[in-house]
Amino acid sequence: MVSSGIGGQLTQLVLGLLLVVGLIFVLAWLMRRVQNIGPGNAQVIEMIGSRALGPRDRLVLVQVGEEQILLGITPGRITPLHVLKTPVNVAPTQAATPEFAQRLMELLGKDQKDKK
């Protein structure tokens, strides 16, 4: 009789845990859906490029509407450095070629075989 009490409590604990974890996933999904619903879902601020100056300092070029602003970013501060009069046109980065990806996978596969 004592073992059935412990088994019932354990079952209740596991079901409660599953309910809480499920609720977390449902709320995360709901938040993602709500964030996507917005006025046109257009990005007003877009990062054009970034360059590291040191381990914690960066230069970042952002586009706000039609203006591009160069920002200096340090751990405690973000400073606007320059507003560009003529926007910088940046070509979209090219993805890795299929040949490169295939070659990389071959090399990784060989390394894993050598370790076995």
C-alpha cells in the first residue's frame, strides 16, 4: 500500500512536470507569433556592416530609414560617430559554394573515421 502511494506521487510529479514544460513551449510559440504580427513587420533599423576594433570594441554601420549612421560600440557606451551623406551600397554576401560545403563534409567525415 505504501508503494502505490509513492508511485502515485511520482506519476503526479511527472505529469505536472510535463504540463509545465508543455506550457513553456506553447507560450514561446505564442510569443513568436505575436511578435511577427506588427504594423507591416518592416524593420526600421538594419545593420549594414560591423568591424571589430578590439576584443570588446566595434564599429557598426546601421541604416535608419534613408540615413546610414556609423556607431562606435564599447561595453558601456554607444556613440554615433558619423552620419553618411551618401549611403554605402553593400553587395549581399555570397553563401558557400556547394563544392566547398561538399569538400568540408568530406574532410570532417575523414577526421571522424580516423578517430574511431
